[in-house]
Amino acid sequence: MNDLFSLIAHHGYIIICLIVFAEGIGVPVPGAVALVAGGAMAASGALHGPAVVLFAVTAMLSADSLLYVLGRSTGWTILKFLCRVSADPETCVLSAAESFYKRGRATLVIAKFIPGVSTMAAPLAGSMKMRPLQFLRFDSAGAALYILAYGALGFLFRDFVAKITNGFQAASRAFGEVFLVAALAYIVYRAWLYQKNKVYRVVPRVQVEELANKLTSEEKDKVLILDVRSHGYYDANAERIKGSVRIEPNNLSEELKTLPKDRDIYVYCT
């Protein structure tokens, strides 16, 4: 952390922009810490406060706009890629989709404060074909809120931030050992999560022809097809497979209680 503060002290706006942009596209870097440090530097006069906000907002909007365009042009492809590098692929998109389902476009305003939603919100908005100007309006508000919140924290508590920095300098060796242990623990935790969720990376599939044959055979009464498309990909007038039943994926635990136990169930989504 002391190295991060030193970088910001020497290279200022460029480091803050790079860290905020990297965080925006999903790289696990401490964007909030960089903003707190930037706020503290602004309070001490080393950086110009409005410039810190302007550059940071621009960097965050650039990252979000890139993911929005990718989501709009590639649809599910970019979402699958982001989920593939996620620790918990089972709920990767679902948590963001659920937030959109409950809060609508306002999700973009608070997305940066919600782990698991912050990176997924922009590409999900793009894949849902949200209008560009509407996306920029909501996302700009969210970026400004996030940056001002952490920047103001550093600005108001600059003395506390300085004490923390001095403390790290005085105990750099001990901090290094603690950081190493924490890093190893994190690697073990990620490995455990990967192994735990490995089953969700291989989803059994059925060919269209095979299912179509079942639906025209004597077994058709034993087949149940569920439409589990996420909110944003489904509306009341959407076409779906004939005879399929629509269930809301964001309320899956309750929906499952109503399903028959004596039928073969097939699901399809986006």
C-alpha cells in the first residue's frame, strides 16, 4: 500500500487513471484505495482535487463504455468470458441480472459499490440493448458517486491516511510477511472456490433434434421444458418453445417447489 501511495505521489493522475480503468474492466486492483490516496493528496495540495475527479471519472467511463460496447456487440460472449475468470461462475451473471430485475437501470448508479455486480453491470446493460445515451447518463452518475465517495474519504481523513502510510513504513518487514501469508491464503481460497464450482463449468446439453423427437414420441407427456431467460432477455410478448413454461430465474428456489417430480425437465436460457 505504501508503494501505491508513493506511485500516486510521484505520478499522480496517470496512476489513478490506470488503476481506476483496470478496476473497471475487472482487473483485481485496489481502485478504492487509489481514490482514497488521491483524495488525501488533493487535501495536502499535491494534486488538484477537481482534476483527480475529472480524470478518474473519465477513466471509469472509458472502461465501462468498452464493456458496454462489447456486451452490445457480442452479447453473451463477453459475459461468459467474465464469468470464466470469476471465482463463482454459478452466480456471476445472476447477481447482476437480479439487481437489474429489482432496480432496473438505477443498478448502474450503485453497481460500483456491489461486489459481483460492479464489472458485470456495463456489459449486461449492453447485452440488454440499453440505449447508449441512457447508459452514459446512469453510468456517469454511478462513476461520479463512487469516485466522490472514496475521494472525499481520503480528503477528509488525510491525517489518518498519512499515519497509516507512516505505519507501513515503520513496519514494512512485518507487513511484507503478513501480506505474503494473506496472499497464500487468498490463493488457497480461490483454488477451493474453483474446485467447489467446477461442476457448474460443465453443463449437460441435449441436441435440438433429440428433444424434438421426444416431444413427438409417446414420451412427450414425461417432458417438461422451462424458459429461464433472465430479465432483460424476456418479456411478456417474447416467443418461446411451444409448450414450455416460463419461470423466473431470480426466484428459482421458490419456483422449483412447484415443479413436478415425475417428469424429465429441460431448461433453456439466453
